Amino acid sequence: MNNLNNETMSLQQQGIFADRITDVPRSFIREILKVAISPEMISFAGGLPNRELFPVEDLKQAAISIFDKAGKEILQYSNTEGYLPLRELIAERYLLKMGLQISPDNILITSGSQQGLDLLGKIFLNDGEEVILEEPGYLGAIQAFSLFRPKFCPVPLTLEGMDTNILADILKHSKAKLMYTVPEFQNPSGISYTEDTRRKMADLLSGRQLYLVEDNPYVELRFSGNPSNSFYKLLPDQTILLGTFSKTVVPGFRMGWIVAPDHIMDKLIVAKQAADLHTNIFTQQLLYEYLTHYNNDAHIKRICEVYGRQRDSMVDSIKRFFPDGVEYTIPNGGMFLWVILPEGYSSMELFDIAIKQNVAFVPGNPFYTDGKTSYRTLRLNFSCSDEKTIHIGIKRLAEAIVKMKR
């Protein structure tokens, strides 16, 4: 292994690799997960759905059914846009759940919404061009866009969404063509944009040659509060939607989609063809069979009930054990909450102490684009631990914070 690492470093020093890949670090979270594999470790670091809730038996029966129905056809090459019945189903769900009129022709099936980010970077971004995004922001988006060597223009988040005053100042001088948001149960903060913030943002963006990417992986995982309008309803000609089945069915299928206007869809299809021709057609048809013959709404309801209890357990434990001065968000859905330590604390230093206490989390640093500042923020995931484990893990983390204070 050491010889391989030395060879890689030697090649890098010779300039054999493209600049775009040498400038992008490995996923910080993936590296943390390597540290958190000990059986004694309680990990709040991952962003994983709860495997205990996967509809394994229903998917197994759906797989048998499509083999019986379609046989060899489900194993053949397919079209780039994706399985039409699945795209029609996605369009119907947008109308039913969000009141959005979307044509299946404006939906492209992707290999997870992460591929959607990559395709958008390919068709929009030249070296050095600006991308506006929320901060703290989704690490996967920062990593995906970083490959195209943009200039990030971060907008701080408040409890109500992007700070619209700072956004207005950026827009006075910005030539950005792309802006990225996760407006419902944001990753990493867990906050949701209020209706007022969404309308102010739509007013600021209206008429510009700028597209807002609304990434909604958690939108159906609501366990309290009321939804606000999608940006697509407020700014239909300038909004691109990203969606995924990873959080509501299973992540292993890597099944997501993009909703985009015709002229953007044409370019996305070209980029998709160059990347992988099309998304796994067997899995697309399996997913469609499951969604049309099994009660996925009941499945999502169960997920929300479990995650809601797990969030409550984490919030209650934080209230009980964390020392004074620690702030935190209380999300109405999703999988994460955000912690802000008192002034003078560093979440990176806390991480080292917490690991010795057998509890892991993600320090806030990778969710910011500067890559240098030491932050006093951290993300906690509540979807993968039961209530008893959450109670124990938060108590351990509280002890680590107290140790750091001393």
C-alpha cells in the first residue's frame, strides 16, 4: 500500500493528473466513517437512511414479477432519458404532493441526484465562473462543483433560509449562472426555508440569466410543521429540480432525477450520454413495479414516524446533557440537526476528544467552501441510531464537550 501511495504522489508531482482532480479532496465524511467502524463506536457521522426500514420483501417480490413480465427486455440497453412510465409517475407525484405541473419530457433519470449535480456542472460551469450556494452547504454539491473549478459565492444561512440581504449584495456584482439550495430540511443544518424567504429570493432572482437548483432529497420526510411553496412554483422558468428515491425507498439503487426546461434538458441528455449512456434500466423498472404495486406512501409514513421519534430522542438528550451555551437546530424533517458550540471552541478539536469517548460526528469545516477556517459547528445524524443509542451517544458527546471546556 505504501508503495502504491508513493507512486501516486510521484505521478502527481510529475503533473500527470488533471488539475481539476488534484484540487478536489476526498470526501471528508467518507474518511470519518473509516474511523467510526469500531463496534464500540456510536456514530452520528453518516448521512445514511435507516436500513431497518428498507422494504426488502416488497422489492424482492417486485423483482420476481418484472422478470416474469419482461424477461430479457429488462437486461437490454435503453434510452438516455429514462423509463417513461417511471418519469410519468414522478410527474404525477409532483402534481399530487407539490401542485407542480411537470411534463415527463422534462424529467431525466440519473444515477442518484449526485450525478445530477455532476451533469449540471458539466453543462454550466467554466473554470473560474461563479456558483452561489448556501453556507453551510451540502458537501456532495461542494465536491461535485469543485471539479469544475468555480468561484464559490457562499450565502450564510439563517433559521429562515438564505440571508436575503447578503444574497442581494452578491447579486449586484455576480455573473453566476447557477445557484444551489436544499430548501427543505437542509443538509447539514436541518433548517427549512420559510415562505417569506423563498418569495424574497424569487423576487431577487427573477429575470436574471441564472438558474436556481432546488435539491429536495428529504422533502417527503416531514414529521412536523407545514410545507412551503417550491421555488419551481415561484420561479418556474429559472428553477431546476433534483430528486431521489434514495431516502424514500433505498439508496443502493442510486436512482434520482433532474427536472429542467427543454433547452437545458437537451444539453443534459448530451452530458448524460457521454457519462454512462443511461441509468440502470433493470432498477428503473424494478422501482416502477414496486411503486405501482406496493404501498410506498405507507412506507414513507413509517419512516417519518421512526425518524421523528429519533429526532425527539436526540433533542431531548441534548437538552438534558449538553452544557449551557451550546445552540442547536430542531428540524421538522429530514435526517440531521446542526450544533453550534460556544465561542472559542473548535469542532475539529472536539472530534478528536469525542472519538476517544467512542462517539463520532461530522465537524462543520467541510460544509464551508474556504477549507481553512476552524469552525465551531458540527452535524449530527439521527436516522441511523435507535433512541437508546442516541441517548448514550449524546451523553458521551456532552462529556467530550465538558472535557474540552476544561
